[in-house]
Amino acid sequence: MSAASALSKSALKTVPAPSTSAAESVLPAGQHGIKEHSDGRFGYVPVQTRSDRFKSVNVADFEAVTGREAVWKHSPVAKFTDLTAGHVDGSRYPVESTPSPDISVEWVPRTDARIGTAGLPEERAAANAWSAFDDALAITVSGEEAKEITVTRSTLGNSTRGAHTIIEAKPFSQATVILQNTGGARLTENLEIILGESANLTVVSLQEWDDSAVHLANHFASVGRDARLKHVVVSLGGSIVRINPSVRLAGPGSDTLLLGLYFADAGQHLEQQVYVFHDAPKSRSRVNYKGALQGQGARTVWIGDVLIGNKAAGTDSYEQNRNLVLTEGTRADSIPNLEIETGDIVGAGHASATGRFDDEQLFYLQARGITEEEARRLVVRGFLTEVVQQIGSPELEARLQLAIEAELIGTDDK
Amino acid sequence: MSVLEIKDLHVSVETDQGTKQILRGVDLTINEGEIHAIMGPNGSGKSTLAYTIAGHPKYHVESGSILLDGAEVLKMTVDARARAGLFLAMQYPVEIPGVTVTNFLRTAKTAIEGEAPPIRTWIKDVRQAMTDLRMDKAFAERNVNEGFSGGEKKRNEILQLELLKPKFAVLDETDSGLDVDALKIVSEGVNRAKANTGLGLLLITHYTRILRYIHPDFVHVFVNGRIAEQGGPELADRLEDEGYDRFLVPSNVG
Ligand SMILES: Nc1ncnc2c1ncn2[C@@H]1O[C@H](COP(=O)(O)OP(=O)(O)O)[C@@H](O)[C@H]1O
Ligand SMILES: [Mg+2]
């Protein structure tokens, strides 16, 4: 039930075919063969190199969102026109954070030199947030010792908001930053993550919003020489949650691990468009997103773009997405794309698969004495644990295991 | 002394063409320690009997009864049947994504015993059973049946049989699709389980070849949803020579 392709040394500029799988029955994602680039051939629309997408911080530079755009075509855009077209409140909001000696959390003005250095909006909701914010929340990490901080937003409420956050890890610093989101929200925002030379930063964005919340986020990361970014997206609660991380491996020897964990239940739309740009030699990336779907109308989208630029000799990359479908009536889209502009690569590959937990599996487990409830728990926990265990924060990992089990039970009531 | 009694069992299944009668009055009593072979042509209802004993929801019991030491099995949930001591080695074992063999075995053992097995002896038992079945250690960390070959799936079924120690096991065509080496290994496993626990066995097969390695006390010929004839091991030899032709009534042909 899986398809994978691996590519070692190759001189081709390649764009493999994307694959989408809607899961009603067992759905292998198909073979993602590496194909030769096809522009110039009759009938083909040339594929735009990912790094060439239009960027602007000004909302007026983007056309109104129709839902036909590549970045929006999987999203229920009609349900959040207030965030793409309306005025959003860009004022400060309450945040709580656990104290940590070498991490400062403060509001900084739009003129802060760091703003705009990690990335720029490529779509209208992101530009809307960028145009609107008054001050940015800046989380600045220094100090070489390992440490953890949790920054919580729990009282955003239901009026529309635009926000901007910066996380900067100074050269050689080390930390885990957990961004915890609970309560209500109608939020569009940008997060910039800047890693100095040899910094080692883990950023966890945890979405445990109320059932009606809408959250659109773009995370832009820039990873310096020999720095390492672990980025984790955990989306459990919220009506529509769309977190799009893009990471530019900017310095030689930079390294990123992008993890994702999502559990969509009835009516939920959870989306993530992941983009890794290898823009320096000897850079390395791993992407691993896993999701479970349960209940009528549960919907997930994963798009994984990896671009290995012409400056990025000797890179190693692998991305995968796996979905576990627990009931009928769900849909999981999983679309990996790999673009390679250099012949000198160590490895590049991707895998995508959507598997189904069905009545026969349940019967098999029950026939070994395992109750139905335990059987589901076993399968989901087994599936998602791989990602949970890589987060590297024992307390958070334990809490997430419980949250996942609560998801399982929660949807049984709906 | 445990006993499994199947009495006048009638079972149907819902199909697109309506209700289809499959079992038409099965009577069978198995005592602990006995090996009963059920032999019959494809489509005669053997798997239906196996699944009905295990409690698969697709099969509707119209009438009859299955008693385990006097208790009505048909009233039990699937998992309760397993905990009561019944085991089904499936003809087509199911892949379970995300669950490793190790995790699955421990969870099943815990469910059946009502408490977690003592870690050290359990790990030792699992290793030993895997070695006996010539299963590579790496299997333990693979997801249940995912990417297993046909033979590996069958070994994995027998591994469970050996570790879960049921009172009665139904083996549904465990022999089919196995080469002779695998057939011997699997048969040894079944014989070992019987020697260790004295379980009763219902050995469902289409061919006689597994009966060279597992010796039945009784042979039942299963045709058109019921037992058409029964006898001792010599009946299997006769079937080997003559096939099922003489049992097949015209209505069942085609
Ligand atoms: N779930 C089902 N749906 C429709 N027909 C079934 C189903 N299960 C079994 N049957 C039919 O019942 C008959 C007996 O099947 P089965 O018990 O599998 O036989 P055997 O194991 O002896 O080959 C066959 O004709 C088969 O097609
Ligand atoms: Mg059968």
C-alpha cells in the first residue's frame, strides 16, 4: 500500500507526477515515477519552478481568491473570505509564556530588521495578515544550553485577526519552542523562523483550537550554515486549519526535519503545504507527515514540494506522507512533488500512501481477544507514534498520546 | 475436559442477489485433544463455518447453536469468543497498518489472559516460537501481515496459535499456498501447540497433503453446507484417490 521512488545521482531536471488519493476504499497513492521535465511539449502547461512563485507583502497585489488557484484549490475558500478579502485586526493580543532565562518574548514594531528575512507571502491570506499587523511577537533564543518554552494563545476569540511572529535562534543557541493554540480563532498569520549559524531549534506548532476555529498560517524558515531546524505541526482541533511551512536551507550543511501529525474528525479540514528549498550545498531534509481521518466529511490535504536548487550540490532529501483512514466518508489528498535543478545529489525520494482501517482489520484484532475500542486505539497509536516519538519533548509527547486517544473517543460521540 | 459442540447450524449471507443459504444443518462435536479434519470442495461452506464460529458479522446464524463447555458461543462478541478460548487461523490473514507484530502479540495476550504477561518470560516465549517457525527476528518489528508473503502470513497465524494457547483452534486452509518446506514447518507448529496445550483442532482443508503431517482422529466430508460423510483417517485416503465427485449432487455443480 505504498509507493516510493528514490533517486540517486541523476543529471535530469525532473518533475515527477503528483498523486492525489481520495480515500473511500483502499487507496495506494500510485507510483510516483521520476519523469523527465515536460515543458516545451505540445499540450503541456509548463510547471513553474516553486521558487519562482509571485511574492508580495501587499494584499492588494493579489487577485481575489476564487478557489481555482494552485494554493487554494483544495481548501474551502468560501468559508473564510473574511480572512482573504476582509479587514483583519492586526493589534496585539494576549500571550502567555513559561519563563525561560535565555529566551525573550516581546512585541516589536513592523520596522524590526528581522521582518521579511525568512520569507514573503505567496498568497492572499498571508499578504492580508502581513499588511495588517501592528507589532510582531518576537521570540528570541540565545544561550547554548538546551531549554524549552511554551507560548500559549488561548483568548483570540472569534473576530478576524492578522498576526506576525518571529522566532530567532541566535548562532549556536539551542531551544524547543512550543506554540500552543487553544480556544476560538479566525486567524491568518505569518511566522518567520530564523536560524543563525549552528543553531539547533525545535518549533512545535500545536493546534488544539475549538471546533469552530479557522486558522490559516504560513511558516517561513531560513536555516543558516550547519544549523538544524526541527519543525513540528500538530493539528487536532479546529474547523479549518491550514499550516503551510516553507523552509529554505540557506547555509551549507543546514539540516531540517519537518514532522506533522494530524487527526481530522467529522467535518474538519486539516491542510498542510510543505515546501523545502535546498538552496545550499550539503543540505539535508526529511519530511514525515502522518494523519488519521475519522468521521463524515473529515478532510486532509498534504502537499509536499521539495526543490533542490542549482546551488545545492550534494544534498539529501526524503519526504513522505501517510494517512490512515478509520471510517467511510473521509478524503485524504496527498501530493508529493520533487524538482531537481542540479545533477549532483546524494539522494532524493518521496513516498505517499493512504491506508484504510476497515471492518476486516477490526475483525482480525477482535478475533484475537482485543476489544473494538482497544483495536482502534492500537492501530491509531501505532500509526502516529512514529512521529510523536521524534518530537523530543517527553512531556509534550506524553500529552499528545493522550490527546490522540481523546480524539478517537471524541469522534465516537459525534 | 473441554468440548465444542456445533448443533444443527444454519447460516446465510446477504448478497446482491439476496439472502444466500450456505450452511444447512451442521452437527459436529470436538473434544479437547481431538483433531477433526473437514474436507470439502471449494465453495462448500468451510470458511463460512470457520467464520461463524469466530463470529464474523457478515454471517447470519438462522438457527442452531455452538456451545463451548455448555456456554452459548453465538451470544458472545468476537473478542469474547477469543477470550473464551476459541482461535481461528484465517485463510486470508488481514494486514494491520501501524501495528507491529510485537505490539499486536502482547496486546492480544494481555486481552486473553486479562493481564499483561510477565515481560521476561514473554519475550523469551515469543523468540522461541519465532525461531521454531523459522521466522526471522525482523518480523517482530514489521506491521502485522503487511508485505508478508502467503507463507509468512500462515506462519504468523501459527505463531499466534502457539502463543495465545486456545482451547480450540479452527485452521482454515492453513496449508493452501505453502510449499512443502513451509507446510512442514507450519504443521510442526500445530503439532507442537497440540502437544503443549492439548487443544482441540478443526483442520479445514481442500487437499489431503497436510494430513501427512497432522494426523486427524476424524475426517468429515463437507459438501453443500453440511457434513456428507464422516469417518476415520482412512476416509482421507479415499478422498485422495477418488476426489469429491461422488459427493457432488448435480445442483451443486457449476
Ligand atoms: N460474504 C459472502 N458474500 C457472498 N457470498 C459468499 C460470502 N461468503 C461466502 N459466500 C459464498 O458461500 C459459498 C461458500 O463459501 P465458503 O464458505 O467460502 O466456501 P469454502 O471455504 O468451502 O470454499 C460460496 O458459494 C461463496 O461464494
Ligand atoms: Mg475457504
